[in-house]
Amino acid sequence: MSYSKEIDRKWQKKWDENKLAAFDEKRIADKLYVLEMFSYPSAAKLHVGHWYNYALSDSYARMKKMQGREIFQPMGFDAFGLPAENYAIATGIHPQDSTNDSINSMRGQLKEIGGLFNWDAELATCNPDYYRWNQWLFLQLYKNNLAYRKKAPVNWCPSCLTVLANEQVESDGTCERCHQEVVKRNLTQWFFRITDYAEELLNCLDDLDWPDKTKKIQTNWIGRSEGATIKFGVEKDGEKVYLDGEELTLSVFTTRADTLYGVTYLVIAPEHDLLDSLITAEQSAVVEAYQERTAHLSEIERQSVTREKSGVFTGSYAVHPLTGEKVELWTSDYVIAQYGTGIVMAVPAHDERDFEFASTFALPIRTVIRPKAENDHWQVRDSAFVQDGILVNSGEHSGLNSAAARKAIVRELSQSGCGEETIQYRLRDWLVSRQRYWGTPIPIIYCDKCGTVPVPEDQLPVELPYDVEFKPDGKSPLAKAEDFINTRCPLCGGPARRDPDTLDTFVCSSWYMFRFVDNKNDQAAFDSKKVNRMCPVDIYIGGAEHAAMHLLYARFITKVLRDLGYLDFDEPFTRLIHQGVILGPDGNRMSKSRGNTISPDPYIETYGSDVFRLYLAFGFAYTEGGPWSDDGLRAIARFVQRIESFAADEITSSLTPSMPQELSADDKELNRVRHHSIKEVTKDAERFQFNTSVARLMELLNALQKYSKAPQAKPELTLDVLSDFIKLLAPFAPHFAEELWQQMGHEQSVFLSGWPQYDESALDLDTVEIAIQINGRILDRIHVPAAASEEEIRDIVSSLSDFETWLDGKTVRKWIVVPKRLVNIVVA
RNA sequence: GCGGAUAUGGUGGAAUUGGCAGACACGCUGGAUUUAGGUUCCAGUGGGAAACCGUGCAGGUUCGAGUCCUGUUAUCCGCACCA
């Protein structure tokens, strides 16, 4: 029987019956939690990217199983989210129905991969038995002051009357559906205080076995910077401003307190909460027009340095905390409310953006730092001087260097209560409210009498109602579901309203790795004892696009649950691997519009899943990905056929594999290739470098074929090596290898047969070829005994007949001998 | 704009982390087998007639650089409401 999809089915059924993937609690000491990022159940079928992630992670897991680890590799579905809702709006098919259909079809396709997945642990985030605990998690954060509400802008399409995701806004700022201009609207929304954990999230990165680039991305995303918060007074129409009975001040964050005397104006973000209280009557028209204009811009556009600076004067003045000088307060879109305090002190002489802004609007530019090499009369002219230097025109601080001045100025400010040293993070709190239907309802009730009231935990889940009008018409879908939205206050029993929003789906994915361990628990999100035994996840595999957000949120929630006493570890994912992206045959990202998508199904049908998996293993550097190639896949199909016909020739029932007593040179060479392959396949698969693992398997097959053709070949040795070959092949072609293993006469699965060990002594060659270089140029290659010492190699080389010719009359200055590699003779 | 990465034959990709660049394949060329095509098998295959030259480009460090440093170009990815 030649390898085909029938073989796949046969073994999938057997593995299922024999519970090959089951996790044995008794062997927990050897547990290995292998997790792939769970998938979004879209209407489309399993694509090449899913296979690339799941099949090859499974190959890793299978190798580890053969090495004696007890594998826990669960599967689930990240089932809430925007696409299902958009699909529903377009087709009228309810998200729950389309999602359930997708899950069922994806589950079937996932099984065709033939992975050792623990299906008992399956979960889908859209089921009430999952999102109930999502709500519980929200309440824990709420109770511990880690969830709060504040205003934040959303994208609003005035024509579709709906909130848009950033993804739904075209690059020109229009709605993807109706192409009308999108505006920003401020809504009160829930946030998680991830910034409370900024320092720890940063510090713990060091100890993680994660790719350096991911650590860098997270480090920059958290963005720690040391500086000072400085308070400026405010005057509007010549008087101080009071808000809720308190005198208003403007706090700015700066890393350059040394430039404080150079402040010639302040800039506040156009969408800043305080701005409305600071606009004078005469300026109100221009400022409001400007705010309106800014609402149409994206953050990326606003931060572009190449854009011409724009802004308007608010009419109010800021009061300098040291000099008491009045400087103008402007508003401009290059300042963003979410960053820092949303207000910046502008020092045009020493900051490029401020310089440009001041030049555009003829605001004063005051030099307060000079280069060390210049004298005190030096002035900034054509561009800002942004480096550290010596202070000038800075009162008693003049003459200090920048570093000393930063300390001195902040000390002086702190004495008058106008400033303090501050560590600022770029990281912002996590906005979790979504004005959408297909998500976890936020378990909060608003009562006119009692205010914001959390839903009592014994009343969870707050179920997502099925019959809802999710077509956009200006209101949140849940806000229109009268039966849902109107409720009773849990405290006073009076009429109250539920929060109409749902939670960001990143909340679901921030703790699912713990639920897998205890997915049927209806008393708690999970049993801490179980999770503490099974977690953290030993190895987590998924796309690099999650480097910043998902992975940071999951780390944050892990630390919160730890601090609340539910977990006894600090980090959710010990080791992390990112797979690359498989591109279309044309080298572009696969997309329907380009027509370059590759569907796995026909290939599985024609070649079988193992050929598909082997090709994915061999054709790409795993973490890089690359363009799809049908030729590459056919090459693998040939490799499988070669194995098959070789095995058919060699496997006979009359022979048992064994090592001969005496080894001929050919025997030794075959044995050497075998052990070299064992060593390299193991090492490369351990670091997810499957392409070279498969290359070594090809070499071993080549060696086997060459050996077996020789008249002196010993069939029992051929079989012995073939036996190891099948084991090494098994993780990468599980069904096919299992079939061959059975043909070899084994009753038990190859995955229970143990992983081959390499014999270091078998790797040794008698002689090795080394290169001879003179001043780095290769002149010859010679064979020397592998065990030769540096001195011996030197002697061999200097006694060669060509030696004097190579020297060309020059003197040897230095010998560099790299054993088993080369000799470099430095002459002059 | 900010942040992250990548660049090696005609192609996918290797290179024990500073030590013989191009492993393993694809493709191509020639040959054998075959009624033909396909399959299979054998040989060759970075460029160059050669000296030599070759890892995006320009410098540098080193006995020695694909690998380290500086600069530069090009391409790709992420940027907080896609997941």
C-alpha cells in the first residue's frame, strides 16, 4: 500500500482509539505544555498558515514525546470578534451560527493534520462557560482598582452611524464601507491599569527564553523614560482658572528639565479634557474649528514630522514656575492626549518639532543651552540644538552642564511643589470597551441611586442575548436589546441599565492558556492547584504580529492573577517561537484579491497530509517563511516515494535489524552518517529549524541507498539504520512513519519506541581535510589524522614539498592552527 | 513619524555563532533506461577562457568577516478597536 490519505485516516483512527494524545496525570513530572496560539474560526477554511503553525509545532511535540516527555497540546477557538459581526451585517447570518459552523468545520480540518492534540481540553471563547470567567476576571480587576472608566476617542462614521475599528478606516481617513470621512468621538470607556505593571513587565523580559526582537518590541512598547513632571500656572483673561473649586495647573512631562528656561510657549492636545476650560471667548471659534479638523486625522498622520505644523492660540497663558513669565498656550495636533500628560512645554531652541512650530508661527526662540566649545553669546540659528551642553540665560543655573542642571532644576521645583522626578512610560492603559455585539458583555450595571454596580459573581454569566439588531444605526447593538439592557440594581433593586459594551477579545486570549488546563470547571475560572502544576506554558508558538499586544496583555493578566493569589508563577510563556509567513507563489502575501492563495485541501487530497507537512518543514526557514512552491512540494513527494520503495526492498520478515560484530569501512561510514543525522536532526528540531532536520534525513537516506547497493552490504545493518531513520522521520511524517514502523513488524506505535541516541564515538573520522592558507589565501587542502595536535599539523605542513614555494622567500610570523579546519600561516 | 526585521547562486535555503561560502533540495545541461511523455538512474552545475572575483552598497576591526563595528540603500512587518 503506497502512502496516501487512506494511511492518514487509518492512523488517525488508531491514535484516537489508543488515546495516543491523552495526558497522563501520573507522569506530570515530565509534563511539557506545548501551545500554539489558538485560531480565529473564520468562515474560510484552514489555510497554509494554520498548517505551518500547528503541524510543525506538533512535529516538535511528537519528538519530545518520543524523548519521554508527557505532552499537553490543547486546541481551542478565539471565537468572538469583528469579522463574524461584519459577516452578519452583510449576510444576516447570526454570528453565533456562523461561528459554530466555522468551529465545526475547522475542528474537522485540524484533525486532518494528524496532530497530537488534547481535544478533551477544547474551548471556544464565545461559549457562556468560557466568557462567564472572562466576566469574573473583569470583576477581579474592578474590585482591585485595576479597571476604571474614562473618556477616550473612537472612530465614528457619521454616515453608517457606527464605531469603526482602526482596520475599517481607510488610509485616507474614510470609512471602508461608505467612504465618508471618519471622525473621532469621545466616549466613556473601561480601561485596565496595565501601566501599574509597566516596571515589572519590563524587568521580567530578561529572564524569558523569547526571541530578542520580541523582547525589544515589548521594551520599546513599554517605553520607559526618566524625566520630570513640571507644573505651570494658568491665566485666562488675566485671571487664574478654577475647576471644581481647585486652581488649575498644567502638568507637563519632560526629559529635558535643563531646558526649562527656554520655554516660550506650551502646547495642549486638541482633544485634551482641560482644553475647553482654557479657550478664551475671542479664540473659541478658531480653536473649535481646529479641534474639528484634528478629529479627522489618525495618530500616525499626526506624528509625522514631514507634515507641515499646524496649530492655534487658545487665548490663555501659562505661568513659568521659576521665572513667573507668561507664555502663550497653544493647541496643536502633534501633541496627543494619551501620551504623557497631553501637554508639552515647548523649547524651540532645543527641540526640532518645537523649532519648526515656533518658526511657522513666529513664536520666540530662546537659546538656553550652548555647545561646550562655544561661548555664552552663542545662539541657535537655522536648526535646534538638541544635544546636552552648558546652560546659558538660565538664572542661577547658568554654567551648569545639562545633566547637573536637570537635577538642580528639579530639586528647586520640588521645593516649591512645582515639579518632581518622574518615570514616564509610553505604555498606555488598556482600553477594553468595544461598542459591538459579538463579545463578552461587560458585567457592570448603572443605577441612578447606587451608581456603578458590579454584577454579583453568583449571577454570572451575564448572557449575551441572541435576538439583537446588530445592523448599525447609531446605537450599540446591546443598547437596543431592551430585555438585556434594562435590569434591576443588585444593591437597591431599583431599575437600572447594563453596560451596553462588550470586552476586547484580547481579554479572552489573555488567560485561555490557564482555562485549557481545567476547561470543564463550573465553579471557578480554573483550579489554581492544577494550573500551578501544568503552567507556565513551556513553549508557545505563534505569529510575530502578536509580539506587542497579545503577549503583553497575557503577561499582565498573569501577574494580576498572581497578585490576587490565583497563580504562583510570574510569566505565562517560558519559551516563545514565532513562525514566519508563507507567501503566495508570486512572493506576495496571500490574498483573495491577488488571487495567489494556496488552499491545503487539494494537496492533502492528492499527496496526503505528511507530504504537505514535510514540505512545510523543508521548504522554509521556520521563523522566516517565504513563497510557496509547487515544485518544492513535488520534490518532497519524490522523497517520500524514494523512502517507500527503499523500505519495500529492504524490509523482509526473515531478518532482524542488528549491528554486525566487525565493521568494514563502508559499515563505519554508514554508521557515522546515522549518528551524525541523529545528532543534527535532534538539535535542529529542538530549535525549530526543521528544514535542516529534513535535509539530514535526506542525507541519511542517500547514504542508506548508496550503502545497500554495494555487494558487501550487510542487510541487517541496513535494517538497523533504517529503523532509526523511521524514528527520526516520525515527527515530520507521522502517519507515513507509523505505517513503515508497522511494516517493520512492530505492534506498538513508533511514538512509544523512544528517540534514537547518538554515539559520539561513531562520529569520529580517521582523517579530516584541512585548508592551508598563507595570509588568509587558500593554497591547498590536505588530509591529516583527525586526532593530530597543533604541533603535529604544523610539522606535517612544514614538511610538504610545496611549503618553501608557498613561503616565497618570506619569513613565517605566526601559525594559526584551527584543528579539523585550517592552518593559516602569516608571512611577511 | 516611532518601533522591529531582512538582504547569500537561476530558485528555496545552509554555514558548529569569527575559521574551506553555497549543505540539502528545486531548476537547468548532458547521458542511460523507456514506443513517446512522465518516472527512475548516472554525471555536471556561483561567475570567469584564465589570473582571479564573489554573501545589497561604502568604509573599518582582525592572521582571518556572510557573521563584529560605522555609515548607506532597498524591501517587508507592527503601531494600541483585525485577531
